[in-house]
Amino acid sequence: MNEDEMRKRLEMLRTEHRDLDAAIDALTLAGSNDQLQIARLKKRKLKLKDQIALIEDYLIPDIIA
């Protein structure tokens, strides 16, 4: 995967992460009793966050000062 593909993938992951956040908020505000669904969405959101961090670490390497 080249750098441009990684940047596109990163943007897709960020978008999905925001969408999941909105969905979780909507379910919570609606008073949903489906805690299992909310937990699954949160777990998916955490996985996305990990994937985003991996790609960001690759694209933005640590600079030793």
C-alpha cells in the first residue's frame, strides 16, 4: 500500500469513526435499552481508533529532537 492509498484509507477510517460516534450518541439520547448493540459499536470504534493510530504512526514518524 503506497502513501496515497494509506492517506485515503486513513480518511475513510476517520469518517467511519465519526459516524459510529454519532450513532452511539443517537442511541444513547434516544434512550435505547439495547446495551449490547451500543457495546458492539463502541468496540468497533476502538478498533478503528487503533487502525487510525497505526496508519498515523507510519505516515508521521517520530522525530528525535
